[in-house]
Amino acid sequence: MRVILIGPPGAGKGTQSERIMAEYPLAHISTGDILRENVKNGTELGKSAKSFMDAGKLVPDDVIIRMMKERLAKDDARKGFLLDGFPRTTPQAEALGTLLKELSLPLDAVLLLEISDDEVVNRLCNRRVCSSCGAIYNALSHPPKKDRVCDECGGEVTQRDDDKETVIRSRLSVYHEQTSPLISYYDGKGLLHRVGAAGAPDTALLYIETMKLGV
Ligand SMILES: [Zn+2]
């Protein structure tokens, strides 16, 4: 099975991916991981990427695509993959399409996790994190026993700046702006599948099983 998972921040992409990977032997491929790996191993592509990152610039698409090409050609990925967080834009999707054609690895599906902006804001605004050990709490469903004090280590439990409503809303608007052309692109190719993500964290897995995707 070869799938792409798309969804806004806070849609639970990480958990949905884990549930899918527990049932299917797929290579989990994310841009962040392959960037880190190339930089760590000091590959030519890694050095090139690092020069952009050190200058505070975005790593250009052609560098990412070349890393993707190497990663997708590996044995585990040839057996099946789940692309997480890539592509983000239509030019990246087009380049990926060319690449997958070269490798004879056609996509089975693009799963779009759907959740309303308000639901994402609700989820993330209530997230609280221990500033010492990183333990995660929820102000409503799982608060620390003592207000603002971590159950695990006694550290201070706070709200991260990233989890404040205005920051979340602006990340969501960037997401919608970037991905709406991507969604039409894959819809036009008949590859897009919409999966509700407001409920349980295994809706994508259940959808794959019900639709018998990639079988
Ligand atoms: Zn703690």
C-alpha cells in the first residue's frame, strides 16, 4: 500500500499513522525525518540542506525531492509507504508524481484528515505541558492533580505559546491556503479520500480496511 496522509495541525496525524503502521508493514516517511537523517549522516544533500537551514531559509523543493527519491528507492519503501507531511504544495505533488512514475510505485490513495478549525483549537488550546519533563496534560480531560504542578516531577505545567488560540488559527490559515490546491489536485486524479478525524484516533485505519485500499 502506498498512501499520503494530509491533515491540519492538531488532526492527530501522528497517532493515526501509528495505528496504520501497527497493522501494515509500511515505511513511514516524513520530510523532517529524511532531512535530519541526511544532515546527521553528512550526505551531499544533507550538507546542501544544512546550508539553507543555517541561513534561516527553507530547504528548496529540489533538494527535498532528491532526498525523497533516495528514500523511496530503498527496499522497505518499495514494499509500501506512508508519506506524512509531504507533499505540502502542488509543485511538490507534481514532482512526487514524476518521481513515483520513474520508480514504478503508483499511489493508492491520499487520505485527507478532516476536522473543523474550532475542533482543532479546542484540542490544542487545552493542551498543557510540563516545562521540566514534557509530560502532557489537558486542562479539561486530564488536568494535573494539583493546579499547574506536574504529577510526574513536580515541575510547572504551562501552556506553550504554540498552543495559544491566535497562533493555532494562523497555522490553520496557512495550512488551508497551502493545501486547498493540493486537495483539488489529488481530487482531480481520483486519489482523494476524506476521513473524519474529530472522533477516535483510528478512523484512517478503519477507512483503509473498509475500503480495502492498496489490496
Ligand atoms: Zn513534569
